[in-house]
Amino acid sequence: MPWNPEQYHKFERERAAPFEDLIRLLRVRPNLRVIDLGCGTGELTSRLAEMLPQSDVTGLDSSTEMLAKAESYTRPGLRFVQGNLATIEGHWDVVFSHAAIQWVDRHRQLIPRLFSLVAPGGQLLIQQPSNHNHPSHRLVRELATQEPFRTQLDGWVRISPVLTIEEYAQMLFGEQAEEISVLEKVYPHVLENADAIAEWTSGTLLVPYFERLGSLRDAFMQAYRERLREQFPESPVFYGFLRILMAATKPQQV
């Protein structure tokens, strides 16, 4: 998927808030091997590295565009590589992922696999959006099923793979994880109007649709904006964004 770092960063402050909550679940120790899966443009990976003295931190992302921005943060103890978080191999003391695994399907297989990357005594820390039932997301799915978009998309609609917090907790328990913490939180964002919601989703949710819509992209966005304005006529608009945060520790001996 071709990512646009500038579009993504229009709401940089809002997107960073759950990162701050996730790192509060991190057990800070020196000399750790750390991987940030889906590091994006690197500034939050750099912040993570600053918190972990004498540690070796690797940021991994599949997007060439994002990694080009991340490269400026490279320094001793912090590097960036291109790769797929779903197929990465190795072991780390901290396996960290901020707003990335929602793009990977089959979470019942993914979560155990990510936990297998954690070295004994290490931590898995994940944050992901769970806002797929919000009107801003539902309207996209509805619009994608209507013509002329349905034909252009060949019937494709992206269904979120995100599960419930109970299911994630149960999966981690099944992997014999310790210190399991799985929670869901609403992040209250106050945006100027409904068009600002469209700007927000243009940097994330709509990216795979843009890739497939071709010449119908502008028409899709126009129809989407009109529906958002009907749903959120007020100004400013409250945009409550639901996210899941999880942390788990691998026992020293399993």
C-alpha cells in the first residue's frame, strides 16, 4: 500500500497519545534488544529508543515512503529496516507495535506468532485501533458496496481483523503469558467539523481504497464527505476513537 507520510502526520499529536499510554506498560531496563513492528516515520521509535538506555532498537516497516522519513532518526543503537511484520523472524526482549497490526489479517494466528518472537522474560506490547464500528468506518464500507464504486473495487470491502479484548486476553493466556494487560480506551478528539474526520481517515482507513479506486477516488471522497456531514452536522465535532492496548510478559521458563 502506498502511504503518504504528510497526510498521516496531519493529526500527529492525536495519533501519539495512545503511544504514551502503551509505553507506560513497558518495563524499562537497560541493554534490551527491541523491535518496533510498523515503525512508520520513526519519530515514535526514536522516542522509544530514548527511554531504553544502552539498548539496540530496530524499527521495521513495509513502506518505502515511511522508511525514507524514518532514516533521519538513525543513530547508534537505532536503525530502520524494511520488512513484513507478519513474517519477521528472530527473538527480542521487547516486541513493540503501535497502530500497525490492524492491517494484518487472521489475528488468531498473528498474536501467538508475535508472542513467539519474545525472548524469555521479555514483553509484547501492542496498540491498535478498534474503531471499525464507528460511523466514520461504517460509512466507508457502505459506500464501497454501491455503484459505481462496487464495480471499480470488484466487490472488495476491507473487513477489520480486530477482535475483542476478551479474545486477545484469552489468546495470550493460552500462550502461557504472564502479567497480561488488555484494555480498550476511547481517545477523545475534538475536530473542526465532519471534513476533518475525512482528512483523518484519508491517512489510514482509506489508503487501501484509494489504491483500488483509480479515477473514482475523488467521487468516492465527495460522497463520503457528504455522508459524514449528514452524520456529524455540528462544529466542532467530537471524534471518539477507540483503541486496544495490550501487554504481556513471556515467562523465563515455559
